[in-house]
Amino acid sequence: MTMPRLPPQGTIDLITILKATYPVGAIYTAVVSTSPATLFGFGTWSAFGAGRMLVGIDTGDTDFDVVEETGGDKVITLTSAQIPTHTHAITSVAGSNHAQAGTDGPSSHWQFDGGQVVTSTGNNAGGGGSHKNVPPYIVVYRWKRTA
């Protein structure tokens, strides 16, 4: 993008200043829906980056090394490899047991007479559904000057 030069002397009008501030390729962001072409009275502007967040260029990162490159997903489904490692332990006692009537009514308490504690792993947990992957954001109007 070539930056326009202001004249070195003389009277400079507001349009000349705005054209220098917003050259072709510049982005204008606002919280009002009026197009910059209407606000400023010059240029061709098109909506830019609808539904996307801006990320600064990083030439050392292949995800962010090309201007106007797009990527990312609003909703993703984690694979088994992406879910944190975890187990579901089930502890039980093997041996003789019997029910004993409670002192407060018909509820029962289980009493174990000896036995061995057995720990096993339960079934997988989770439904495998997707989840949103959207960082904090704020919605604005954004245009790019194209001419």
C-alpha cells in the first residue's frame, strides 16, 4: 500500500487529510453503520472481515504470515487425542454383604463382612459433541477502502 503524500505547503482541506489518513487498502472501524463513503464523501469501501477477528501479521507463524489470510473454526469437535487424559475409577468390595434395616425407617444400610477392595475402570465419558471455540469479542462495523 502506497501512502499518499500531503502537499508541502498551502491550504490543505479536510478531504485531502482524510484521503491521506485512509488510503486504498486502509481499514475503517466504527460502531455506527454508515459507510465511510457517505461519512467522508470519497472512495469505494466494502465491508471487510464479516464474522472474523483481526490478527496481527506474524511472519514467523505460518498461520498468520500472509495479509488477509483466513482460518480458524467457530465450533470444533475434540478428538480423543485432544481430550485431557483422565480415568473413571469404580471402587467396590468383593465378599459377603447383607442389608441391615436402618433405625430411621425402611431405608437400608449395607454392611460388608470382610472382602477385598476392587478398583476397575468405567466406561468412556462424554458424548463426542462439538463445542464453541470463540474468544472474547466485540462486534463492530469494518470497511476496507478498495478505490
